Amino acid sequence: MIYCGNGVFFRVKNGHCAPRFVSFCSMYGDVLLYPVDDSGLAVRGEFVSGGARGAPCVSRGGRGRPKSASSRTTGRDGGRGVGWCRVRIALVILHADPKRGGAERYTVDLASALRGRGHSVSLVATSFAERHADDLLLEVGRGTRVGKYTHFLNQLDSTLDEGRGFDIVHAMLPVRRCDVYHPHAGIAAEAVERGHLKHDGTVAQIAARVGNRMNLRRQKFAAVERALLEGNGPPIVLCLSEYVKKEVTAHYPLPADRLATLFNAVDLKKFDPDARPEARDEVRRRLGIADDDVMALMIAQDFARKGLAVAIEAVAKCADSRLKLVVVGRDDPSAYQRQAEAAGISKQVIFAGPTDDPYSFYRAADFFVLPTRHDPCSLVVLEALAMGLPVISTRFNGACEIMESGKHGFVLENPTDSDALAAAMKSLTGAKPRSEMGRACRELRNRLSYDFHVDQLLKIYGTTASPA
């Protein structure tokens, strides 16, 4: 075995270590990289104790920062430096609290999954629901939202400058330097330029456009993002879907090797439809939903963008008293309660508030509905599919790229078309189509697994290593 620099241990078949190489991570741990000697001849390098999944220990540490030797230790093989390389990863997010939304839940779950593979992971955030020993707490700062964000960026830069030896800096929001930029809500430039189009109606769009221009924090996000992606040595932009990738390329002319697409993952053990069958009756009894009622579920934090008004309108058009729409989320429901009352369906629209236990609601539901105007890749849709729930959503949701409309639910063309949504809901009030679609949804589980997701992510981490 030879240490070949850049944090990678490998054996070269002809006994030579080349000064330049192109690396990648094999899912099976058999081939790690192809080094290239000065003549341009490729020399094959490989793991010597195959079978352990991992990524090469790249050493950019946030756009080229050199790493310490401590980051080159190995993990599963007992630290002998063969077969697998331990990667030191910083996952950067403002709040590491799963209650705040899908991006936060994803980041916390990802940290756990990577640690389970033996990698060293530090969540870097201003708040934590539960803090691990390796996590780094940054001060919130005082003043305006822009001031707090700027303070966060300054603290992050200082943390990276301290020489903590991170091999990968993986940021979920715009920062000044990172190896992987993973914009869960879509890119900031798109939000500033076209975010108003996600609202319904001319007046609402005009108001949103003015609001975007006056939203200094959003403008700051976009400015930091542009400096990050248009500067020298941009990070890999990790797109949640092809839908997001199109948005990225519309704003930034990045080369193909700086773009990667990776769907969100679902914890299949946590979201196992057979794990807690009693949860169905418990939730339905608590909410007053009868056994022969059909429960449509929406989980959302932004009721307007996710299309709750259209969903309520569709429930009214279905004219089926068995159909109950259960809405889970922290947003203010008052306007939507008034809408349901005006439509005469107040008893059919149930606001359950926020929850720490989405599983129970998925288990209680018969299908999931999210007529969103914009979603890079809705995690709740993927969780619903993994739970065997047919889904009704829209083509403006990247998560629907894994679905086949008519097989796993319905993908609507127009998020404001309440007639189309009502027709889809009516289709799913029948037990037979729900059962058939539910079986098809369960067949997607392997493609949504965290193991598959982490395998692909580690490959992407490997591509952040630039040839010398």
C-alpha cells in the first residue's frame, strides 16, 4: 500500500505512485482512482481490502484549503490505512433542527447516516435540536436578519480557517466557500428573479416581486451565491432534481463536472409502513376520522406555496363527505379555516398543527396531496411514497421525477387547477386504485434508501478532488 497524497491510500499495480490523478469512489470499494503519470499514462489504483464502502479522502476543505494528516486516518479496517478512507465532513446549515423543515431534517439524518459509515461529521449551525460531540455551534449574532447572516458567514470562515482538517465542506445554503453547495429550497438567484411567479394572481405576484426587491436578506443570499459560483474554482452544485438543475444552468454557466443530481433520501427503517400499524387507528381516532372515511394528508410549512387553498377548493368540488383533508404544519391556518367554512366543508378540513411524528400521520392516511407551485424535491412526497401512499403533486415538484403519473399517483400540469386536483382525489377515494398504486409506491423504496443515497453522495464527494 502506498500513500499517494491528497489524503488517499491506495496500491498501484505497477508499484508507482503518480503525481496527478482523477479520483472516483466505487460503491463496492474495489477501484478507487486512476492516477495519471507525467506522460499522461493512466495507472490503475485500487483498494486492497475491498467490500467497504467509502470515498477517497479529498483535501480541498472548502475550495482548496490544505488538510492536516489527522484527516487521513482510516475507519472500518481498524485504522490500518487499507481498503477504506475516513472522510472528515462539515455539514453547514443555519439550524440543525428537524422541526424547522425538510432541509433541516435531511441534514440531521445525513449526519447520522455518514457517521454510521464511520466518517467524521460535524454539523455546523447556530442551533441544534440535539447536539453531537463533534458539532460546532456558531453564534447567532445581533441586529437585522442580514446582519445575523453576515455574522454567520464570518464565523464560518473563521471556523474553516482554524485548520480543523475538514476534507469536505458541504453547505445547504449560500456561503463564501465550500466543496459542495446543496440548495434545498432552490437557488437564491431564481428566488430573487422569478420567485414572485410562484404566487397565484397578478396582485400577489406584483406584491411578491416588490417584496423580493426589498428583502435584503434574500438579496444577500443571492449575492453570496453568485460570488461562490462565478468565482474561481466553484464548488459542485448538488441539485435535488433535474428541475433544480435547469434552474441552476439558467443562471450560472457551470461546466458539467460542477453539477450533480441527487434525490433526497428516506430513512426506510423510520418510514416502514409495517412498523407501527397501531398508529393508523390512534391518529384517526384522535382526529375523529371514521374507518370508512378517506383521509388525504398534506404536510407543509408554507401553506400558500404548497397549494393548500387549491386543495380545499378541490375537496369542496369532490362533494364526498367521506373525504377528509388533514393538514400538518406550523403555518397560520386561520385564512384557510375561513375558506373551508365558506365552502361548507369545515368538518372535512382538519388542521393538526406541527408534529414530531410524521410517521403516524402517513400511517393514518390513504393518500398524500401537495399541489405545490414550487418544490425542488419535496422530502414529504418521497416519505409518503416510501410509506406506500399514492401521491398527488405537480410537475413543479422535483420529487415527482421518480413517479409515473397514473401508477404512483398523479402529477398535475397546473398547480392552480382545482378541477384536475378534484378529479385525482375522486380517483383515490376508491379502495382498489389506492391499493394498486400503494403497491407500486412501495416498489420505489430501494431507490429512495439512505444506503443508495449515501453511496452516490460519497462518489460525488470523490469528484471534488481536483487533479494537481
